[in-house]
Amino acid sequence: MSGIRIEPAIVADEELVEAFQRLLPLLSKSATPLEAYDLESIVASPATTLFVARDGENQIVGTLTLVLFRSPSGARGWIEDVIVDEEARGNGVGEALVDAAIDLARRSNARTLDLTSNPTREAANRLYVRCGFEQRTTNVYRFSLEG
Ligand SMILES: CC(C)(COP(=O)(O)OP(=O)(O)OC[C@H]1O[C@@H](n2cnc3c(N)ncnc32)[C@H](O)[C@@H]1OP(=O)(O)O)[C@@H](O)C(=O)NCCC(=O)NCCS
């Protein structure tokens, strides 16, 4: 796919809302659909960069969220919600999104960039390794605050 462009979303307009209505269910069937005000708060957060990928026709075909934060041990980055439209897959859109996140994390002097990916997500796991991520041996825990 030629002419892929990665940019941070600046405004939570109708186009962005429509894009997330399309993209979010491709990652999670259980995620609550996002309203404009949800996206506004993400876009407005100084810690969060909501990247979108546009194709040659300027359509939003993918997204990645990068969170940059400081903890006592240093500046760190976290990647969430990497999603590419089904018809746009296999063209390097995912790689371009991850590379943009690495670039911003590097320019922000983050020491590390982390993400998790379920082993069943084979394309995603290959993508992260291809982009230079190394698998760590650590226990990942979650305390659910829902329900
Ligand atoms: C993971 C995902 C973001 C990758 O996006 P992408 O734009 O297809 O990424 P790339 O083109 O850079 O690489 C995708 C891989 O799938 C291969 N591929 C080829 N054609 C494909 C197709 N039609 N559909 C899917 N993958 C295809 C690519 O060749 C590449 O394989 P490789 O790593 O062995 O080279 C995308 O598959 C996706 O949105 N999946 C559903 C949500 C998800 O799992 N997100 C990750 C959460 S951790």
C-alpha cells in the first residue's frame, strides 16, 4: 500500500469517531464503543498520543495508542490498541504505526517501550519482533476494576 501516513490525532471529530467505530471491534468485541467525548479526553491527555494511519486516499486505516510517563526508575512508554483495518492488512501499516511510536518514545527519552500481546495474535507478535521488540520473561498481572 503506497502513501501510508502516520500522524497523531489532534481533534476528536466525526471522522475519528467513525474510524474507531470501525476499528475497535477488530481488537475487542467487548470494548465499549467510543463517543466523541471519550476520544476528546484521549486526544487531550498530555501523556497519550493517539496515532492514526492514513492511506493514499487519506482514509484512516489503522491506529496505535502510545502512553509516555515518568516513574521513579525513569521515563517509560507503553503501547496499546494496535489495530489495522482488515482490507489494509499485510501492507506495512502496522509496522509504520509501531515505528512512529518507537520514534516518539525515543525522542521523549523514554528508557523502555513495553506492550503485551496474546500469543494467539500471531500477526501482531511477528510484527513486534520484526520491529525490534524482545520477549521478556516476566509475570503480567491484572486486577480487574470492572463489574
Ligand atoms: C496485528 C495487526 C495490527 C498487523 O497490521 P498490518 O498492517 O497487517 O501489519 P504488517 O503489514 O506490518 O504485518 C502483518 C503481517 O501479516 C502478514 N499479512 C500478509 N497479508 C495479510 C493479510 N491479508 N492479513 C493479515 N496479515 C497479513 C504480513 O505479511 C505480515 O507478516 P510478517 O510479520 O510475517 O511479515 C493487524 O493484523 C490487526 O489489526 N490485527 C487485529 C488486532 C490485533 O491483533 N492487534 C494487536 C493487539 S496486541
